[in-house]
Amino acid sequence: MKKRQYFKISLRFCKGGVMSNWDDMRVFLAVARAESLSKAAPMAGLDPATLSRRIARLEERFGGALFVKSPQGYALTDLGQGVREHALAAEDALAQAFDQGQRNERGLSGQIRIGAPDGCANFVLPQVCARIQEENPNLELQILALPRVVNLSKREADLAITVSPPDAGRLTVQKITDYKLHLAMRQDLPRPANLEDIRNLPVVGYIADMIFDKELDYLGSLAAQGVQRASNSVAVQLQMLRQGGVGIVHDFALPYAPELGKVLVDAVSLRRSFYLVRHASDRRSERLNRFAAALVAGLKSEVQRLELQVT
């Protein structure tokens, strides 16, 4: 086993005559991004009470409130907004320093978090990440599967996979690959001859008011009579289809449910795309560029491999 490398960086910087250290800024940024002590605690590796004390000490050092506290959470004050800009610049500088330190290494190391819709996160990303880690054993990969768009501006993830390209923010977007979806149901049940035949079957799909991207609105007119079995999770929908009914399924998910099969392929055939979204500033990071290239190539290959298994 290769010896893991650990880096401890002590950084002090000054704003308005106030000297602070990077650990303070790390805590501050966690709260600023999460807008909540409880949500920031896992990011900072501290409990909420400790976070509260750390923020109070930091505010005393800066001589003013960094956050407006309310039942809705923590919102930055004008002073907090200014401190945030300096803290982000320091974070970017540290990231570039870390990146510089890795340029002479053969493999990637450190932690990278990928945000993704749960269909990709459940059925494609795990095997892609495993292959990347085989070549980079010091790399720690995290998959964040959320029933909403991952917020990169709050650094919920280092990179995000989406089903539609964002049109706002300082982001870069790269198309990864297309993927296919079809109607599917249990293969041991009578096959419908046409769309009218499925009107009497339970429809499986998304909870309508929780569809967070228009590209996920698969059912269209098929949901006119309602969705009898609904979930905000693609993985749960697949389990629902195992109990009966009919619904739209990613072709790349069908190899994981061999008891399901495509139906009415000529009548219903959808095509969607995955996109890789990154912070514009991260394009300067050779480490993330190398990882992104491996991720894109791996996702293309894995989607194709899985879809070829489905007839």
C-alpha cells in the first residue's frame, strides 16, 4: 500500500488590519456556503456549537457581524460579503498551490466531490470512479446524489453532472454524452400492444412538484391520468417497477433489473444528455482538468457499455 500524503498548510492573511488564519476562513466559508450551522458542521468537521463559538470569535476579531442570524439560517452581512471575497481568493490560491505540488506526481490525490442526478449516481458513476481510483489510489472520491441541482457556487461539490446546461453563473459546461430512455415493465406481465393498453396499468414516475429540471419530465401525456407510484428517486422508481406497472427507465439502468424489459419502443423513445459543469476558475487547476478528462471518458464508455447490454 502506498503511503498517503498529508498536507498541513498554515496561512495567515490580513484584511483591514485584522490578522486571521486559514482554519478560521475554512470555518467561515463552510457556514457562508451552507447558510446553516447544522448543514455546515459536516463540511467543517465540527459540531454546530463549536462552529457558533468559532464564528463569534471571528466576528469579535473583525469588529462586526459577519452573518445575520434568523430562523431561516445565516445570511452574510456587507462585512461578511467582503470577507468572503478575500477568503475565496485565499482558497483558490491554496488550491493552485496544492495543484502545483501534484504536477510532478504520477497520480492524482486528495479529495474530489462529484454532484450528480441520482440515475447517474446510482448506475454509472460508482464503476467509473472505481476505475479512476484503480489508477490513482491516493485519490478520495465522493458522489453527492441530490434530488435537485447541485450548488457549485456554495462548493457543495467540485464538479457537477447535470441533465441540462446551466445558463447562469461563472461556470464552464462540457457535454459528456447522450443517453436513452424507454418505457419498461416486468417481462413476466402481458405486453401492451399500444399506448392505449397501458392506461389501465399503474404509472411509475417522478413526484410532479419535485421535478427540478424540465429534462426529467419524461412522462408527458402518459401522466395525464396521474402517476400512481411516484418517487423523487430514479432508484426507487426502478424498485417500484419491479412490483408492477409501467414507467420510463434509463437504458443504462436496465442491466441492473433483468426482470424488466422495454416495451413500445417505436412509440416512446427519449434521448437526453449529461453535462459536466465546473467553476470557471477551476479551469486553471491541472489536477481537476486531469480528473475531468478521465471522468468524461469514463462516463461515455460506461453509458455505452450498459446500453449495449439492453435489447
